[in-house]
Amino acid sequence: MSTKAAYTTGKVTHCSEIRPDIYSVKIEIPLVYGQESIPLPGQFYMLRSRPSQTLLARPISVYQVSSEYISEGQKFSSVEFLILQKGQGTQQLCGTRTGDLVDVTGPVGNVFPLPDTPKPVSVENPQIAIIGGGIGVAPVAGFATSLVSSSYDFYACFKNTSYGLEHLKAHKIFITTDDGSVGVKGMLPAVFTEKTIAEKGYTVVYACGPEPMLAYVQKVCETAGITCWLSMERRMACGVGACLGCTITTTEGNKRCCKDGPVFRGDILQFGRQ
């Protein structure tokens, strides 16, 4: 499922560094197509600061939709993004101030499908596992807030700090860091394996993060015989499927990460062949 993307101009209402090189940026976005332009869990926007020294916008996943309101007859949505300051485009976005304008295209892409669990969701034994790695925590944390409280376990993996977890209402949260400064020392395999899936009775997994982590999730879910939905990251030029610059290979042929994704069923992805 995807909604119709719109090009418009947003206004920055908040920008702050919440961790080294990780920024929370809130943007007031006009809903130019009305109700269908409200971002859904899993979608993203193409953002570019104004003015900008870069030609292309940057794809940034939706973290939280904090409010919707009407002002002077125009409907707006307040959308929060977590942005990793990495290249020139994201540096400019992270350097914005309240009142600055941002070129916005979106919402773009498909959504995380709601879980189709074989039995009623139990808050005592959640059947859903949600996994985020690094800045990939943002879209899956946003998706998690659309689920019933305590109906999922959340696994978050970072290098040396944690962020983006404050809105979660998970049954349990498992955190790993490379240096052991927060939670368990190590990466995802330290807390999530085929044995974990069997012992906890998970029936579906949702994940976003670095590609090696997603390949691992795909592997353990295949071994365990359960479905996983993976949100992929790619460099994107247009964000609407026209340029074919974000093509990935799957068992169903080449697909565009921006238009056909970014969320894909894990068993069709062919890692190492992208």
C-alpha cells in the first residue's frame, strides 16, 4: 500500500541534537492532498533544506506524527524525523532552525503491514518482534506506536548509545551496544537468534537497519519458518520511482526501493546481489 506523494514546503518547528550526530527535527507539513497525505508507519519523505547546496533531496523515514491541526483553513501535520548527520544534505537539515523552510516530497513508499497473528495477541506472550539498528530504529519505533501496548517485544542495536525508544510501549525492550555502554555488549545475535524465536513464540518480525543486520534477520526467520518484513535503505534521487536509481534485486525481479518499498517481505530479498 502507498499513498499519493505531494511536493510542498514545510516549516521547521524544532531541531535539536539528541545524541552526537543524531538530530530530532520536527517539520510542519501542509496536507495538500488532504487526508490521504497523512504519513503512515513505514513511509518516508524526501527532504531538502532551503536554501541548499545539494541538488537532490534526502530520504528520511517518519519517526512520529505528533499532531494534526487546521490553521487559516489549511490542514497541517507535525512530523518528527530522527536524522543521522552524515553527508552534506543531512548536515544542512540538521543545521536548520525554527522557522526555516524545507522542500518536502511525500509521504513516499509503502507501509508496514499489520500483523496477521494466528491467535489473539497476548500481552503476556507477544508474538511480534520489532528490530531496529542505529538510525533504522526510527521507522520501526514509529510503527510500534501503532500497535497494541505490550503486544510486541522491541530489539534495539546501537554503537555506543541509545535513542528513539521513549515512545515505545513494548512488553520488553532489549538493547545492545557495540561497546557495552547500554544494555548487552554486542550486536543483534547477542539477544536474538533462532532459539529466541522458538522460545518466545514469535510469528512475525519487523526490522530496519544496516543491511548486514537485515540479512541476519532474514536468515534466522527463514530457519525458524516465520515471516519477516524488512525496511530497506538505498540512495535515492527522485523518491517516486522515476529514476530507477534505487533498484534492488529480488526473487520477483528488480524492484524500486522507493516505489515498491521500502518495506519488503524478507523472503524475496537477495542480499549480496544488490
